[in-house]
Amino acid sequence: MKLHGLYVITPDDADGARFLARVSQALECASAGGWAALQYRNKLAAPAQRLAQAHALTALARRHGIPIIINDDIGLALQVQADGVHLGRRDGGLAEARRRLPGRILGASCHDSLDAARAAVAAGADYVAFGAVYASRTKPAAVRAPLALFRDARFLGVPLVAIGGIDEGNADKVIGAGADAIAVISALFGAPDVAARARALANLFHNTRPAAT
């Protein structure tokens, strides 16, 4: 698969109207390119609200022509017919997820472990994520993944996503190290102008190509 560009992860927000408004602002520039995917993740949403938000974001992502990925919930992804699922290392077996998600995207968090990434790809992961690359406001205790890991992981032959503390000041360095996509939360949704920040981050990919595998 091809996964290249800005990988937006939605913020935790108990206010449903504000949540959808902020994500909609981020998506304003998605049709112009430079986007990899939108991942739905909202730990503050109740189950019924999660279902409604997942339906709404699936429709929005489709409208803008980008994949919609659900975090940690295969059942929800199937229910809303999302394009895929992203699983952490404690969110169930990847091989079973692959069996349940034929033809859909499966991503895996591998933190700082090349061995975990190798195992994830063998189990059917379509892409792997490494991080935190820098200190993360969302997960301050997260293990740190060195930039050299993106060079070392190229032999895996799948897109490599960087996550953790990435912002407009260091994103170029991460892309230059070999990341195919950069995942952002705080750097985007903490900005005073979400739409402008999304556009600036996506623009970093307009003149770059996916790293060779």
C-alpha cells in the first residue's frame, strides 16, 4: 500500500460538536494532497458518541478522498465500514485482526522495536508506526524511538509512520530520516488556526516522494 503524507489522529475531546468542528477544519485542505490518512481516536467519547463520530468522520474522509482508520476497535471499524484499523501492542493479535479485516488497512504501533515491526509485518500489518520520536504531550511517558530506526526499517517494505512530539519545527528532520508519514495530534489541534497548521504540515509532502523500500 501507499501511505505518504500527513497522518492526522483526532484529539481527545468530550465536547462532540467542538470535536467534529476541529477535525472538519483540519480536513479543509485534505483534498489538495499531502495527506496520508485520518485516524479516529477519542478516549473521552462514550460508546454511542464514538459510533456517531466514527460514522461522521468516515463520511468526511471519503468526501476528501483519504483513508479513515479506527484506533483500537475492529468492531467499530467494521460497523462504520472504515478503511482500516490501527492497533497498539496491547490491543489484540495482529494475525486475528488481519483475518477479520480482509482487504482493509492494518497498522501497528511498534514503539522503538525493529523486532516488533518485523513481527507485525509478518502477521499482516500494512504499515508500522515508530515513536515517540520526540517528547509527546499526548503520551509523556512513551518510550523514545531514534530517527535512525526509520533508515534501519526500510527493508520491511511497508510504509513507516513517525509519531510523538512532531511539529512544524521538526517535521522536516523526521521526513528526511525516512518516515513516509508523520502522525500529529497536539501540533495540529493545539494550533490557534487548525486549518492553516494542517495545510502547512501537508505542504511538506507536496514536493517529496515516498522513501524507496
